[in-house]
Amino acid sequence: MTMQVRPLTDTLGAEIIGVDLAQPLDDVHKRELYRLFVDNAVVVFRDQHFTPQQFAAAAEIFGEIIPEQFPNYRLPEFPTVSFLSNSDLEKTGKKRAVRGEGFHTDHSNYEAPPKATILYGIDIPTSGGDTEFVSVQAAYDDLSAQTKQLIAGLRATHAYKSQRDQHKSTVLSADALAKTPSARHPLARFNPDNGRLGLFVNPGRVTGIDGMEEDAAFDLMDKLYAHATRGRHLYRHVWRKGDMVLWDNRSVLHQATTDYDMEERRYLYRVLLKGEVPLPAPRQAA
Ligand SMILES: [Fe+2]
């Protein structure tokens, strides 16, 4: 097998060419793919042909699949895999645009948020419905020394929904909401797989920063988020049927775009991979 790697931008993203993930791979190639994933943060494989089982097996090259939190988004025939669809009906009867609007990272309210998210395109609109990624590691590197020092050691609390979040999210009953986890995570998160720090910001879920007044905490969060999402280190994935895209949630934020004809179906398989408890910056050796 001859694997080719095509960088997608200067700072993040790689397309891997010449790999059929429905076929078994040896350990050497699996390790090579994992290295490409952690080094490039977003990895794209075109022209894949998967059953749900084959998609899950391809995902497992990169880690352990964790169950989708909402059972109604699991595939009935193979619940290990879940789906994203614009055909879900809201209570109003109007089509729901898409889950995942606004740059975010998945399930950061978990004690150990998912390391990676993986999508596989089944039905793709004629145009639009792209997914955008920004590198929070390149954004961290761009911060002034003063800001790096300011955020070193700070931890933010991530809950199911921030009190200041404007986005629609799946509405939970009070009982279900009370059962959702919340967690405190470092603002500067270390990715042990590539040795870099990244901004771990997620305004939809952050409810405060330890030791800071609420307004000051949200000001800081907003500034860091604006810095990370201004588009300097961005890859926009234009979907084609058969694309498998995986990304490292420790290294990028992502967002779905809604600029497409809602009469067209957009349907993708999705899995999340188990992650570790987010790590702060390692102590410098003396
Ligand atoms: Fe997402």
C-alpha cells in the first residue's frame, strides 16, 4: 500500500490518499495513521465505502468508541455508530438546521471529553454544509507571553450549557439536565500525543473560571475564543459522499455551517473516541 499525504493548510489538516479503510491494515500502517492524526489534527480520507460496522472498525484504528449520549441519535441497526441528520424534526415541525453551529469542542463538560470526533458522509447537499476547523494550538502559540502567563494554571468549569450561551442545543428535562456532568479543565490544555498546548475554550459550556468574577471570566473567555476563531488557522472541509474526516478535539475547534438548501438531505455517521482527563501544561524541568 502506498500512502500519500497532502497538507490541507499551512498549520492544520492533511488528506491521506491511497488508503481503503474498509480493508484490514497492519500495525505499522495503523501507527502511521495515528501519527498523521495527532500531527495534523484534522485528517481526511476520500472515497471510502463503509457499512456501519466497517466505519466503526476504521474509527477504532484511532481509539475506543464511546456511546452516543442521546439514544435517539444512535443507528437502530448498529448503535455503536450514531448519525447527524438535518431531517430530525423539531417540535415546531420545522427542520432542524444542523447540530454543531458555532465553533465548539464536543462534550467538554465530561470529566474526560472525547479525544476525537469522526464523521462519514453519506448524503451531502449539492453545495454548502461544510465543516470548519480552527487550530487552538496555533492560536495558543500566537498568544503574547503575557497572556500565556495569565492563563497558565487557570481552570474553567464546563457544564452542559453555559448561562450565557445563545445557541440552541438539545433541550433536556430538568431531571436529565441535573444528571449531566460538569468538569473543571485547564484553559491551556496539553495534548500528550503531540506535545503541544492548545486553548481549551468552549463558550457554549463554560460557566466560569476559578478565582475570577463572572464578568471578568467571560471577558477573558470571549477574548481567547475570538482570538482562536478569527480564521487565521482555519481549514474548511467541503464534503463529498464517502469522506471520512476525523479530528483531534485537543487541537482544534470545529463548527458546522448552515449555508445549504434544507430541502436537501445532509446525513453523516458519527462516532466519538474516548479521551483522557485534560492535562495542564507540564511543569518545566528545572
Ligand atoms: Fe460538534
